[in-house]
Amino acid sequence: MNKLVIASRESKLAMWQAEHIKARLEALYPQLAVEILGMTTQGDQILDKTLSKIGGKGLFVKELEQALQDGRADIAVHSIKDVPMNLPQGFALAAICEREDPRDAFVSNTYASLHELPAGAVVGTSSLRRESQIRARFPHLTIKPLRGNVQTRLRKLDDGEFDAIILAAAGLKRLELSERIRAELAPSESLPAVGQGALGIEIRADRDDLTALLAPLNHADTAACVTAERSLSRVLGGSCQIPIGGFATITDDVITLGGFVAHPDGSVMLTASASAPRDYADALGRAVAKQLLEQDAGPLIAAVIAEQANK
Ligand SMILES: NCc1[nH]cc(CCC(=O)O)c1CC(=O)O
């Protein structure tokens, strides 16, 4: 193989991520010519509705999968957070790369932290996960929807539509916008989204020729943690339609996974955690999901989905 094409969304963050993988592949394989095919997805185009209403995460990946299917591209680079828990038939994740900062970031031009925000202050986020956790701890704040790519969200903050916004620290750091971060939210304050901060490389499942080539990009610890997180979310039917979080860490080959399911208004917050050896990442995710289901996460999720549909 002497040429490889990467399919990527065209947002600045997606392009940074694609360039990053391109550079890593070129360093590994000096003979390989790597090109990037930028494309717009439905998730990028429909900006006036929340993700939970337009159908969620799949909207950011479908067009890229079509390019893999047609042979216009060999690999697709995604924020693994945006990748549905079940890939469509015929596609596979070939690598999960080392994670950037997994935390959520508090961004404001006026206030240094969530604690400083006065009653009625407006916080921008369209993530039900972020919304539920903020409402549970700070019921006096107002949450307003905020969509668009990272630059768009920052511009809306700067235009004065919000007192503060919450973004993934990883995206800001990659775009050299770290100085916008006023505070990083500890996982105990804002449990990250499943996979947040990690990149995933998707291929067509029949591209055996790519498996060995991409293997060096896989980061074993990140892959173990993200596998546990995605397993948790998969059991619970996780998507952007429900407030769900999952975050795993690994120390001495033992993975510890915490997860939650909540009502968007923060009135119900079910939490669970467990640990397991690294080879049991998938089972660990299922075990933490089971703990949540034993706390009646099932009816809560059904009720939340029904409420969202009626909004
Ligand atoms: N939902 C969009 C999205 N997908 C991935 C990231 C950030 C980077 C990452 O998690 O890898 C973001 C932006 C955000 O949540 O602020």
C-alpha cells in the first residue's frame, strides 16, 4: 500500500484530529502518502435542533462511512464520543488512540467557576449529560441550548448569549484554545461522556490489509477504558437522547469504571462503579450497567426518551 485516504469532518477540530493521525502514519511509514478527504455531515448542517432531537451521534459518522464503503477513503478518524455504540454491519474500529484530557471545561469571560455563577446565570450546553449534572448541583442556574462546532460555541459566548459554556477540554486543547478554560471539572463534578477525549479509527470490516498498519496507533490503556465505557453505554442504549456518563481509569492493569444515568432536570441521579482486571473491560461495563438497571435505570431512560419526544 502506498497511498491512504483519511475521511474527516471539516470542522477545525476534526481536521486537527485527521492531520494528527496523518502525521503519525507518515512518521511510522515514510513511504506512505496520506491524504485527507474533508466532508460535511448532517450533524454539522442541522444546527438549530439539539442532537437528541435530530437523531444523535450517527449523524456525524454516516457520510464518512459512506466514503469508506465507496472506496473514496480507507479510514475515518472520529472523536470516539461521536461514534454510536453499535457500528453498522460491515464496519469496525481498528484503533483507539491515546486519550487527551477527558474532562469537561468551564469557559466564561466573567466567572472563574460554576460556583461563582449567580442565580439565574445562563449556562450554554446542549448535552443532556452536562445539563443534568449542573442542574443537580446548581439548581439556581439556567441552562440554554448551544450547538455548533467549538469556534461557533465560543463566538456565541463572546457575543453575550451566555454567562458561561461547558466544552470538552480535549477539543480546546487540541485547537490551542487552552487559555479559554477557566476551570476543569473533575470527573466527580461532571462525569465525562463515554469516550470523551479519545480518537477512534474506523475502517470497513473487510479491510484486513489495514489492521496491522493501524495497530501501532492503538493505545492499550485508552482502548481498555473506552471499551468498558462503551460497553456500559451499549447495555443502557446510550445516545445523545439520554443523560448518561461513563468514565474509566486504569492503574496497575485494573480498570475502574464509574457511570451514571439521570433525569435532565437533575432530580434523579443514579450512579454506580466497579473495578475489574483489564482483560474484562467489556464485562466491567456490563456489570456497572447492571448495577444501574437494578436501581431502575430502565424505566428512567424510557421516561426521559418519551419526554424528549414530546418536547
Ligand atoms: N459533541 C461534539 C464533540 N465531539 C468531540 C468533542 C470534543 C473532543 C473529544 O471528546 O474528543 C466535541 C466537542 C465538545 O463536546 O465540546
